[in-house]
Amino acid sequence: MRIGIILASFKSDIKTFVRSKGTLFWTLAFPILLILIFGAIFSGAGEVEYELYVIDFDESEMSELFIEILGETGVIKTKVVDVEEDKIMDYIEENDIKRLIVIPEGYEETIGIVQMGIDENATTNLSFYFDQSEQQTNSVVRSVINSVVINMNMETSGGKEIIHIKDVETISGDFDFIDFFLPGMIGFTIMQTCVYGSLERNTKFRKDGILRKLLTTPITRSEWIFSKMLFQLFLSFVSAVLIIIIGILIFDLTVHVNIFVIAIIVANSFLFTGIGMIVGRFVKEEESAGMAGGAITFPMMFLAGTFFPLEQMPEFLQAFARVLPLYYVNEGLRNAMIYLKTDDTIFHTTIVLIFACVFFVAGLLLTKWKED
């Protein structure tokens, strides 16, 4: 083995790497983006507060103490609201509330009855309303509430179970985390397919001179782009159908396919194909196309609520996630396919359609066959 030849070849690779500005930039930018994203998400993991709405029908010193203790846990951020008892479910649905606890009227009186020995078997129930699809966050909040209740039972009655927690599911149907996960996987998969497909195709065709040669053919630029778009749309539906079939057969999911689901899939394809065309306009080397695509898709994959609810991230990242197109794709698919919330579905579908129009038109205008 000749060390001199190995070192000469190594130096040649280094020179080639440095000369390719695009490859150099994305090679350095990609790991930086990853550490910034994951660092921002997980560095504050122990400081995340979960919002819990509270309805206090008792309005007593004991109920206020309970709310105060919940807020002092450092895990729960309480928000007291005034809602009539027969309109609780409507309020939860209209405001898309994930968790809410109700302190019943007579809460303090019941505790006093037990403490004075009038009725040692008296109990009071706190009603905990929750979105059962968010199992991870619910388990955290539920365990904190349970700990507070246990401590209050110890302090007020020496351990007798005066205060109980009654769980109330807010979404009709039996939902698990996979119900939350599957629509996100459809949105993410289509994003990956369209961005990488558009980006790599454009950079490869430019490098091979195919785009210049297309100028000599009868096909127009718009016709060529829409033909490729049709292929991306075909791949998007293939991916979506496969994910849905596996979800039904393997995980026994109940998935609703309606006009909104189809509209979001179509818009999603145009949206991320447009983003791929925009990025491809500025990526000159085929070698750096993959890294450029990763720099676009990876942040959205982890920040747009694909794998876990936004509430698990710091507030500034939650705000940032709400400007990402994939967030609206994921939420639109969840509401259309799983939760069947028509108003939310229409809202998110509209946002996705607007994003699709803006980015696809921009990509259409920026895609050129002539070299700069």
C-alpha cells in the first residue's frame, strides 16, 4: 500500500470539495441546522409547561388553593375560564382545547364534611377532559394532577380518598397516538418525495445539459414542468394510499378519505414541488442537491408536529412551527381523516392551498432552461 498515492488522492478530493461552493456550504450548514433545531427542542425539555384550562364552579378557598398548587408544579400552566356546565364540550371543540379540568360546586363543602366527621365517606369528583390522541402529553399532565390530588387528600383527611378524578374523553371514538402519527407521515412522505424529486431532477438535468436541449424541442417550459408535476402527483397518491392501507390492515385504524384529504394531497404535492424548484434554481451541483433538500425538509419534519405535538416544544419554536407549510398540511389531514372537524379542516386546507399557489407559481417563474 503506497501512502503517497493515498495522500495525493486525498488532497485531490479536498480540493474538489473546496472548489464546489454549493457542496461546501450545504455540508457545513446541514449539521449546524440539525444541532440548532434539536438543541432548541430538547435543551428546554425540562422547562416545558402544559396548558390546562380550569373551570371552577366552587369558587372557594379550597378550589383556589388547588389551582394555585397546580400552577406551582412548574409543569402545568393553568388558565381559569368561565363556562356554563352544559356548554363545556362545545367550548372545548370551538377552542380546540386539549385538556381541561372542572372543579365541581360543593368541592370545599365536601372536604369540610369529611374533616368534621359528619360523613367520612363523602367524595367529590374533579372532571378531567382530555384529547385522547395526545397520549404523551396527557400522561404527564394526568400524573401531575394525580400527585396533587393525593397530597391534598393526605393533608385534608390523612389519606382518605375524598377527591377523585373522573376522566372524560373529548373526541368521539377510540384514538391512539398512531391516529395522530399517520396523517403526519402522509404529509411528511409527500414533502420528501416532491422536494427531493424536483430538486434532484432539475440539478441533474441542468448538469447533463438536458434543460438546454429542451429549448430545441416543441415542448414548452410550462408543459414540461406540468408533466413532471403530474408524475410527482402520481407518486404522492401512491405513497398516501400505501400508508393508509398499512394503517388500516396493521393498526386497525379508521381512516376517512374525503374531498378535503384529496385536496390537501394535491395541494401538498404542488406546494413542495414548487419549493423544490425554487431551491433547485440556486443549487448548481447535483452533489449538493441532497443536502439542500435535507436543510429544507428536516426542520419542517421535526418542528411541524409530524411526530409529536407542538406543546412539547418551547413557545418560540411553537410560534415558528405555525409559519411552516407542513404544519397546516399535518393539521388539515388529521382533522379531515381522523377527527372529522369540518371548520378546522376547511381552515387548514385553505392555508395549504394558498401556500401551494404561492410556492408553485414562484417555482414556475424561477425555473429556467437557459444557463445564467
